[in-house]
Amino acid sequence: MISRRSIVLTLAIATLSVASLPVSAAPRNASPVQMFDTDNDGTLDLAEVKKAASALLTKLDRDHDGTLDKRELAGRLSARELAAADPDHDGTLTADEYLAVVEQRFNAANPDKDGTLDAKELNTAAGRALLRLMR
């Protein structure tokens, strides 16, 4: 017969083992290119950036109303940037409005207009502003 103590010990070991597993495929200290480069070409294109931004939007939408308000966007967009990105002036951004800001920031971070961002471009002020909308 299995004792209660051995069951508890087994569960504790299993819990500790699972807790030590990585949360995602990319390590926490991975570069943005490593984290979001789904085609493994060493750069981020607009589709990869929008995919990451869409995933973040879902996480940020705490009230699950399909929009992001200034509280949910805290630290990512200033009040002035939110107002500029909000064409209907309702104080929130829909997914389309949010992704329009992402695309604007992508273009600003891509001065050579080659349609991709490398690590150097992501390390500029414009690139860091874009990354705030992705992670």
C-alpha cells in the first residue's frame, strides 16, 4: 500500500520538476530577433512583428472588451500617443488601431526600407518604441 507521505513527496518532486522547465522556447535573455523571428532569417518582418503585437494585445486586454485603454497601455503609449492613435476619440484602441501604431513604429525603425528589422535597427530609439508594443 502506498503511504500518504510517499504520494505527497512524489507530487512535490513533480511540481518542482515542472517549475524548473522553461516557460517559452526562447530564453528570457534572448534577443528580440530570437524571440519573434518565426522564419529564422535573422530579422523581423512586419508580419512577425504584428503577430507578436497581437499576442501582447490579447494579454494586455485585462477586461476582455476587445480594446486597450490608457490603463492597459500604461508604459507602452503616452496619453498623447494614445490620442493620436485613436481616430474615433473613444479613449481606447481596437486591435486594428493598435496594429496601425505597430506598423507606423515598424516603418520608423526601418530607415533602409528593406521591410525587415535587424538587431541594430531594433536597438535604436524607434526600435525600442516598437518593442514596447510587442513584449
